Amino acid sequence: MDKLKAYESFVSVAQRGSLTAAARAEGVAPAIIGRRLDSLEAHLGIKLMVRTTRRISLTLEGAAFLEDCQRVLADVANAEASVSAGGGRVHGHLRLTAPAGFGRRHVAPLVPQFLREHPEVTVSLNLSDRVVDLASEGYDCAVRVGDLPDSSLVSLRLADNRRLCVATPQFLATHGTPQNPQDLLRMRCLTLSSDASQTRGWAFKVDNGKNGHEVIHLRPQGPMDCSDGQVLHDWCLAGLGLAWRSTWEVQADILEGRLVPVLEAFAAPPNGIYAVFAQRKHLPLRLRLWIDFLKQHYADRDYWLRAAQRRDP
């Protein structure tokens, strides 16, 4: 079995939703794609896809393997691009996007340093809590925090992201401290509006009654919501309600006593901070270097400690 070809076919079928569409894109018969998938599943000893005459869907193992395959194929394309670049100069324009709050703190401050290292590159940075459509809006790369619903894009995990439920000490003294996640449904909560990227709600780990745990998602309500995470942060600091925020945003407030974490025993496992980009045969060298640059910084634990201690930009 040609593993690389099998990975490519698996990703193509997952992205296009059918053997026929994947076969058409590769210029081969659907039966060939089917045999590659069969060989891959036999090699791994797991079922990656459920195939019927009407549709194809990924198994849980297949969904996890898809992310790994996309990363492997991206690494191969990067290696080829690096060799073919032959040490040529890095130049051109990058169109980048990131969530507003995270982008202000952890993307925008890094752009000038990246440009100092690569002075012939220019950058346009869009900061928005709206999920930007990279392909239709012409962006090269997005930084995204949390769940990634769109499997048609390549995602590379840059760092872990943990979320906490927080409030001011004064708010908790007045309104009480929630003892379990269901209590939030009866309390004043500050939430992102429906057009923002937090689509599934607040995640918590609870006992499933079978000697294990499961992650549930709640949609608390309150008198105010907003599409801007920084506004929710400000409202929370003003004592107007409970908020579910990332540690990169509230760690300094917790350390200095302005906010208090609650329901820590129910905190869900970390999700990720990702670089997301469209599948390409060869990534431009400037984009590959930008992704490597982010990964290098975000992999450094001291970076996050320094960021928590500095004032907001």
C-alpha cells in the first residue's frame, strides 16, 4: 500500500463527501479510491468511514485520524516547498485573520517581529469573532481557538486552550457561587451572541453514571450578550455576571484577585489553538514560515507566563 496516496485519498473523500467526487478530482476510477480506503482501514485495524449508497460519514476514529493526515500531508508539502525554494528570498503578502481578543494579545504583537525577520513580506490582519470563510474571502491563514467544525480545512494545533467559568468576588458574594453546571441556567451569565464563533455553548465535564465522565454543552442565558469577547470580559470585571473565558484572557485577573474561577472540578479537557488554512499542494514559503513562527512562540511556556503578566495592548 502506498501510504501517502492512501492518506491523500482518505482526506479527499472526507472533504468531498463521496468516492466519486474524490475519484474525479484525482482522475481515477471510484473503485481505485475504494480499494485505497479498504487497504488503509485494514492496515490500521479500524473503521475510518461509514459508507452507504447515500452518504459517507467519518467514525470517531476517522475524524481524529483526518486531522493527523492533514498535518502529515501539509508537512510533506512544506518539505517539498522548502527544497524547491532553494533558499530563495521570502516575499509576498499574507492575509491573516484571528479572533478579536486573542488576536489583539497573541497575534498582533508578533506580526512586527515576524516582519523584522522577513522584511520583504507584508501582512494584512483581520480581527473578528466571526468565523471567516478563508476561501471565499481570500485569507491565507486563520488562528482559531476551540472546536473546529470545518474538516475541509487543514488545521495544525499550536497550543492547548483551557476555558474557565469566572466572576468577580463581589458578584459571587451577592448572587452565590454555582455548585454544578446546571446552576448556571438560573444565574446571570454573559454569553457570546449567536453570530460569534462559540457555537456549541459552554463545555463542562460531568459524571456519566458509568464510572466515567462525559463533556456536556450548556447555553446559559443572561440580560446581555455580545459578539465581542473583550466586551464580555469587561462586563465580567464590572461584576455584571458569570463568563466562560479562556485562561489566556483571565489568568492575570485571577492572579491579582479581580476574578475568581468557579466549577473548576467540572472544567472540560483543553481544546486547541490552531493555525487553519486551505489544502494546497505547495504552501507559499511565507505562509509556512508564519505558521512555524507561531508554533515556536506558542510552544514556549514562558511566552504565556509573560503574556499573562503584561498589560493588555
